[in-house]
Amino acid sequence: MSKKIAAAFSLSLLLTVSATSQTASETALAAVRRSDASARDANGNVAKLTPAEHMRRAGIYLVNRAFAEARAHWQSVLDNYPQDPRAAEALLGIGRSYFLGKSYQDGYVVFNELVQKYRGTKEQREALNFSAASLLRMSKFSESAARYEEYINRFPNGERIDTAHLNMIDTLREADRPNDALTWVTKTRQRFTGSATETNAMFGALRLHVSEGEWSRAVAMADQLSQRTFAKAVLTSRSEVAYLKAFSLEQAGRKDDAFSAYLAVPDGIDSYYGWLASQRLAALADNKQVSIINEREGRVNSAIARVADSYPAPYRQAILAAAKKRRIDPRFILALIKQESVFKPLAKSPAGARGLLQLTMDTAQKYAHAAGLNSLRENQLYQPDTSIEVGAEYIEHLMKLFPQMQAFEPVAASYNGGEDNVARWLERAKHKDRGVFTAEIGFEETKGYVQKVMANFRVYRQLYTSDLVRR
């Protein structure tokens, strides 16, 4: 079998598997909706089923982000089977559905009820943690920190004890209490000595020093971090720490040291911080150093040329039309699609995101009308033109939301982690530098996502013009 035939066969197989998985999920959603519709009472309430069946249907709705329909089944468990062992799980489900839907006040009320009603359960511990997270997203920072501290004191061996300590550090920073945050860095390091959590606490201190402009302390902490092991559970990387050290040296006016530090950050197709370092090197280089920069960039450009076939530009006309209408670089849309779906229109995620741009139904509905779609159904998100048009509308909204950075990192971070979180991370960073912002991203998945999307964008800018014509 030739390589081209083998590649085509593999692509066909992937599309078949994706379509089969997507069809099964869509079938399950359609089935429970038909069943619920046929058995509602005169007031429109869902029929009484077994607790297990209510929980099963709620799970199907939750996966598809049909939050109100999921809550109806969880509430039925609470109304009809208040003594059932799954009642606490049902109440937690209701709270989480509000949280995922960004109705944080409603979720907070439910979590508080659960904390009081189901003492001694795992759900109580989860609810206390979620109540702290809800307060954080409601910008009640000191109250949120108090809740995290309550969790730490009440459940010293709780499932989220490590993240509760780390959340204390960043939440106190957001409450503009940097000295208290540093106190919790010390407490966390003492509690988790020698672990990844201690390394993450040190990284929290590095980010704090950078945001506060404490450059010598930032350099010293970066040097300490560079001696640590960057295991899987560590929420930073050697390149990120090296970049923040170089940035701190530059801000301190130590140009020659900064140049050497940036040069020590390796660059490559997949190296986000290497790319940022190369840009800073180009800005700092004198005439004698230009050749060093050119050689560094030449190696990356050669590597990009070797993988060019892995960066196609399908759906060109649809992307160009949607992008030009909204003044978006079409290569950024390509970068997103490559990361979201690898250009598979039938892709569906476990979280209910669909299509090329992996839009969830609740998000798509917010922007469908502005994109020229007065009614939108789930299956329409598998249509490439629809996904691109609605996705571009959402991207434009995000670009307008965060104009201060004049960069795509906050857009990519919002696309994956939510614009409310990005607003907090931007505020916490205090600097407009792209690398400093990305270091503040609080979700490991979102940080990795941003770096991958921006790496894609770098390659697409190298390979294609703004009209998506191959160079």
C-alpha cells in the first residue's frame, strides 16, 4: 500500500470512527428527549422514573450541555427519592450545571445547601471547594480565600487539598494581598515538601514577583525553579520559567544578561516560549548579534518547511469570507480548527462540542443570530460553513473583549477556558507581555491549548499569505 493510499485509508477510518461515536451520542440525546417529551405531566414536568434512570438521563443531558434538562432529572431524584444514596450526587450535579453554565450565584446557593445537608460525604467536600471557586468567579476574592482556607482546615486529607493550597495563593493575589499570598507559598512548600505541589507553589511565587515588578526576587525564584524536576504534575515548564527569568532581567535593565537568557530558551515548531524568546532577541540584538538571530530563525523555518503538508488550508473560501467580514486573521481560524478538530467536520468532544470549531450548543446559540442564523439545531454545527461562520462571530466577540493585549493568546484562552477566567488572569498578570499572560493561565489544559494554537498560528503565518495562498 503506498503512503498516500495508506494516509487516505487512515483518514477514512478516523472519520468513520468519529462519525460512529458522534452518531451514538446524538442518538442517545434524541432518545431521551423523545422519551421525556412523550411522558411529561400537565405542568411539563418529567415523568417519575427510577433514581438510576433519572441519573442516567441527567448525565446524557449534561454531556451535551443541556443544563436545564439535566437539572430536571436531578431535581426529580431529590423530590421523589430524598433518602436515596444518590441524592447528594444529584444536588451536586445541579450545582455543577449552574457553575458550568456560568450562573455562579445560583450554583453557590446550591453548593451551600449541600455543605449543610450532606455532612461527612465526598459531595460535601466537593461542594465546599466549588463554593470557593464560585465566589472567585463572582470577584469575591477574600470570601473565596476564606472558603479555600475552610476546606484546608476541615478536610486536611481531602481530595483537593493540594489544589486548595495553590488556589489560596492565586486567590489572595487577586484580592490584592500579595504578602498573604507569599505566606501561603511558604505554608504550601512546608506542607508538600519535595512534591510537584511545592514546585507549583514556587511557580506561584515567581508569577507574583513578576506581576509586582520585583525583578531580582523573580530572577532568584526562577533560578531555584530551574533546579527542580519538571514532572507531569508540575504546572509549568523549564522553557516557561527560563522565559520569565529573561523577561525579568530585561525589565531590570540587564540587557546583556537578558539576551543570554532568551538565547537559552530553545526554539522549534512546537516551542511557544522559544518563539517569544526569538522575538525578544530580535528586538534586543545589536549588529554583531543579528547573525545569531538569523541562524536561529532559519532553523525553525527549515523545520516548518519540512512539515508543511501537515498544515493544510481547507474550507478556504468560507474561512476568508468569515474572517474578512470581521477583520480576523484567517490563519488564526485555521490554527484553531487544526487544534480543535484536525479539520474533521463530524468531530464531537466528550463535553458536547461539535464540528470544525468544536462549538458547544449554549455558546453557539449566543452568536448564531449575529452570524445570520435565526434558529440553530445541534446537527447544524457539523456543517462546515455554519461552524466557521458562528465560530468567527464568537472569535470577533473575544477580540473586542480583550483589546488591551493586541494578541491572540487571550482569545485562544477564552475559547478553551472561558472569558471570565481570562479577565482574571489578565488582571493578575499586570503586564501586557504575551508570555507573562500565558504563564498566569490557571488551567493546565487551557495553557497547553493556547501554546498549541499559537504554535499552529506561527506555522500558518509562515506558510500562507493573509489570503490563504501558499507562499
